[in-house]
Amino acid sequence: MLPVPDTAIIVVAAGSGTRLDAGAPKAFVGIDSHSILRHALDAVFAAAPAQVIVVAPSGFEGDAETELRAAAGDRIDLARVVTGGDTRQRSVAAGLDALWGDVTRVLVHDAARALTPPEVIDAVATAIDGEIGILPTLPVVDTLKRVDGDAVVGPIDRSELAAAQTPQGFPRALLEAAYEAALSSGVEYTDDAALYAAAGHDVRQIPGSARGFKITTAADLERARHLLTAAAAAPAEAPAAAPVSWSGPRVGLGTDVHAFGGDGDLWLAGLEWPGEPALSGHSDGDAVAHAIVDALLGAAGLGDIGEHFGTAHAEYAGAHAAVFLARTRELLEEAGFAIGNVSAQFQGNRPRFSARRAEAERALSAALGGAPVTVTATTTDGLGFPGRGEGIAVTAVAMVYPR
């Protein structure tokens, strides 16, 4: 008999999927041979044991039960399906009503975030402590503007923003009380963290995952299919780290070179540089981020950037630094490594970097889960293609260590 867990995961799969427009409730739309819900549940059951409650739309409880049994395996005794309500809040409330008495921590997860790694689920559950709610996030890397109709009113400081993901985790008793208050007031909140904060409780962020994006539109569904196809096509032995007897820190070196000539504005060191000429490349041409990726992969013995993010991987076309670095961190974690620190230097006549150095280091560090990152810049006294203003060259060094 399985021990009774003190953690529960409510998987919300009761949405109609109107924006996806696939002819069925979103959770039951296929990504590949499996549905969105099945992929979400595969990750849930790959995480630490928990009570699993799937909230299904009325009339689809049997379909949800089928998916649940296929994913749960020998953990099926920990799982059940309940019927959702006419709003997301009422659906989560239905899940809360089904909690076992031993549960003290509750995670609420959107089935639409089907590719969220099990490591993120475990990290949220582990971080719940006292009265603090836990929210996985990613840094906002795009330049944001406040608009009024067609008029651009002004910029928004993205250093104060983060993109929220799920699962979101909470102490059970406080979450139940917060839901009672919300249902009584009739206020609908955008997510559980907002509902919990409105009840007067603190919420803390932890690093999320680039794979935890929400499947809302047909383009999101296609992105998920690309990611799964790429993973299935990867050699069976990758990304296994090369066996070594050394158990101490390991150092990797990465270099990258990009010429000016891309479309739009420059992206460098995880930041957009309005008015600066863009670098050309398969993604956004961010040579600093790419050199860091190569340094980290090399330190862990996991190949190079071309193997994991090259032109064969269409899903990374146009991607920014946060996506590359977050996925690289996941690869290292899967191989049993943690990041110690990273140092990068770029050579080029532009942009003028010193005024935004701290901002760039914060953005890169956040994408790597908080690992220290330093970036320096230098010119070449007119020598070589950086000195002639034709592009930028970067060298990065990274230290990783076995966990």
C-alpha cells in the first residue's frame, strides 16, 4: 500500500478551449499520440508522490479517468477525477473539496501547461513553508510599452515584472480560507496566487521553466509539437554527460560570433537595445547568451549549442536568451549538475554597455535560476571584425558542480 502523501496536486482541465478552437475541450486535444492532459499528468506522476485530483469538464469525466489511469500506473490509488464548475475558481474549489485529511500542502496546476517539467513541480512543493505561497516565474525579456488605442504612451519597467506559471503552491488551510472568501465576494482572480495575495498572504517566486508555457492558441500547440518531435528525434544516448571520475567542480569555455545585419533591434546579454543594429542568427543572435550556453554545456559534457538549439530545432527560431538559458539549466539539472557561476566578455564597438551591465546580469542570472553571472565588455582598438564594427565576439567561462 502506498503511504498517504501530505501534498496534493489539483490539475485543472475543465477549460473549454475556445481560443484553441480544436473542436473539443482543450485538455483533450492531442499534441502527438497523447492529449494535452496526458502529457501534463505524465509530468505530475514523474514528480514526488502526491494526491492527484483532475478537475474535468462536465461530460468528460470518463475521458479524464482514462487519461488518469494511463498516466498514474501503480499510483492510481492516489488519484481521482472530479467535475469542474462554470469558472476556473469554482473548478479549483471542487478540487479542494476532494482533498484527503492528511494533505497540508496544495499545488494548483493548469493542464494547459502540459510540458512543465517534474522538477518544477517538486521545487514548488518543497518551497511551501509557513504561510508563504509559491509561484514559478520566468523573467520578462521583451520590451513592453503602455498604449492607448494606437498611441504608444510610454515604456514599462520590465525589471518589476515576471511571467507567472503553474503549478502554484500553498498551505492548505490558508488556501481553503482564501477560496471561501473569494467565492463569497464573487471576485474572479486571474490565478491562485492573486487570490491568495488578496486574502492578505505573501507569495514568493521561484524559477519556472521555458517548457512551462500555456497552450492557448494553435501556434502554442504547434510549438509543443515541435518540442516533443525534437526530443523524440534526439539520439537515445543524449544528453548523457560523459562519465568521469572527478567529482569536483568542472569548468567549460564557450565562444560565439555574430555579424550585424539581422532584423529589428539588437538583442544582447538578455536585453533589447532599441536603435542598435541587430545581430544576424537563427534565433535573436544574442552572442553573449549563446557563448554562455556553450560554456555550460561544455562544462557538463553535454555537447554544444548546435546540438541542442541549432537550425534543425525550428522551435528556437527567434527565441531570446531566457529560453536558451532556462532550457540549458534544465539539461544540466537532468544530468546531475548545478551551476556555480558564469563570466562572459564581449568584444565590440557597440552598444555602450556599462550603463546596463547590472540589468543584463540580473536578466541572465534569473534565467539560470539565480546563478551568479558577470558580463564585461571591451573594444579591440580597431583590430579584427569587432574593431571594424562588423559584429560582436564573445567568450564565456562557466563553472558547474555535481549535485
